[in-house]
Amino acid sequence: MPPKYIFILVGLVLLTLIPKLLALPFLLLEDVSRLGSYAWNFKNNVPYPERRKFIGQIILGISSIPFLAIIYGMSKGKYQYKVHHHTLFFDDLPDAFNDFTITQLSDIHCGSFTDHASVKRGVELANEQQSDLLVFTGDLVNNESIELDEWQSLFARLNAPFGVYSILGNHDYGDYTEWPSPEAKTANLNRLKTMQKEMGFRLLLDEHVKLEKNGQFINLVGVQNWGKNFARYGNLEKAMSTVDKDSFTVLLSHDPTHWEAEILPHVRPVHLTLAGHTHGMQFGIEIPGFRWSAVKYIYNQWAGLYNKGAQYINVNRGFGFIGFSGRVGIWPEISVITLKKRTA
């Protein structure tokens, strides 16, 4: 069975399981209360008390919240694209790049999609931001390059004046499926690289390019996947080896754990890192003044913008989905970052 249908079945299992798990503690508490009342009045031959109707109604109301949320997440939420805007100020940004804009997409996972019209709307929304540069930070597919076949022409529409640049994520290497031979796995990865080139994506494989404007430049560095608990294909030293130490640098690295492990302590400072990978777990709460997802207990940087001093990382919540065919509270993201020159 194709994975996208398996993910729908996973959603149906969650639909039956999560509301029950939420109701269970309340049912248990009332059962303990009924048992205690029965034991207290045992000598008086009082019959075992029935469950109180209003308690059942309250529990039904509580359990209906995740039930309806999961239905919405599977039907609408997974394509409810949201644009997140960030404006960052830097002392050493070249003057020519003041107000330079970057649109970031991440974790497309095209093998999970079932709705062409909705995905097309997301691509159009990304282009509507009219950013100077568009970057993609990995996980174009779930496992195999063949997943991209029916979506290649659509994502080829992504464009920006300074180009579209990409890197590889942990799913792009084909590590999570069985291959008849090592040669078949290598051929799959090579085909994915070729397809990205055909789409107009400039794939950065542990390398950097200079983006030039009015005689000035900034560095754009792309590193292959590197994660604390995932495959480490990336070579940051190689990617940064030709970067001028005192120049402004934007780095693409799929897994946000790379930021604290290698990027922050690097001798050549990286001003802005763009990552993805976490999906915000596709399940959580984000309201003004409060946000929560269980993924926060796994990743220090799990969604949105973080900084340590003058160095920033943006963790994109992902354009697609995997595992669970839906999103609840953590909606698919298009990041738009504006670089500003800080002035007195």
C-alpha cells in the first residue's frame, strides 16, 4: 500500500485512540468514587451506584474536542498553509542587502499528498510573497524519487529573482526503505538530484555560493543532512572552507540540532541558519502568548525563530506531513524572513 494511504489509516487509529485516552482518567476517577461509595454503604445493602449522567456528558464533551480536531486536521488542517514573517536586524549586513527577503519552505514530503488543488494553492502562496530568494531545506520525498513524478511540474513553478536553492534532508537519501542493492539506492538519490535540477532548484551539497547585488555579496551555504540522532552526511567544514571569515552568511541545514552542535561554535560565524525537520510534530497548540507541542521535549529549537546573541535560527514547521495524514494546531508553514541593516 502506498505510504500516503497508510498515513490516512494511522490518522483513523488516532481518531479512535486519543479521545479514549483523554476520557480514561476521568472515567477512572469516577469509578473509584463509585466503588468507594459502594464500599462505605456495603452493610446497608445499598446497590452499586450507576454512573452519573452529567459526568458522562462532561466526559463526552471533553473527548469530542480531540475527535473533532483530528477530523479537521486530516481534512483541512494539513493544507492550511500559514505565512510566518520575521524581520531580523544585523550590524554587518551589506547595505545592498537591506530589506532583502527570503522565503523558506521545508519538509515537502510530496509522497504524502493526495490533493493537487490544495498543494497548488500552497505553491502559489509561496510565490505570492515575491521574495528575493527562495530556499528549500530538505525532505522533498518520504523515501523514493518516484514520489516526485506527479508533483515535479508543480514545484518547478517556484521562483525568485535570486534563484531557488535547496539541500537534502534525512528522508531524501532513501535510508528508510529496503532496496534490492546499494546501487539501486544510489541511483534513486542521483535521480532525485537530477529532478531537482530539472525543477530549477540549485542543490547545495556541502558548498556555498555568493549572492551578489550592487557590487556587494552575502554567502549562502548548504549542508547535507546532519543531526544528533539521524544520519550525518553533512560536512560543515567543507561547506564553510571558502567562506570569508568576516562576511555575512546564511546557512541551510535540515536538522536544527546541527545549530548548537556545530554551527554556533564554528570559527566562521553564521548569522542566520534555516532548518526544518521537526514539523512541530504536526500536533500542538499555538495561540498568542502560548505554544506547546510534545516535540519541544526532544528539540531545543522546534518551531519558529530562536537566537543566541546575534546568531539566529528559523525552524520551519514544514510544508507537508508524514506519518499522520494531518495537522492539528501546528499548520504547514511558509517562512518569509526580511534582512535589515541596523542603523543608529
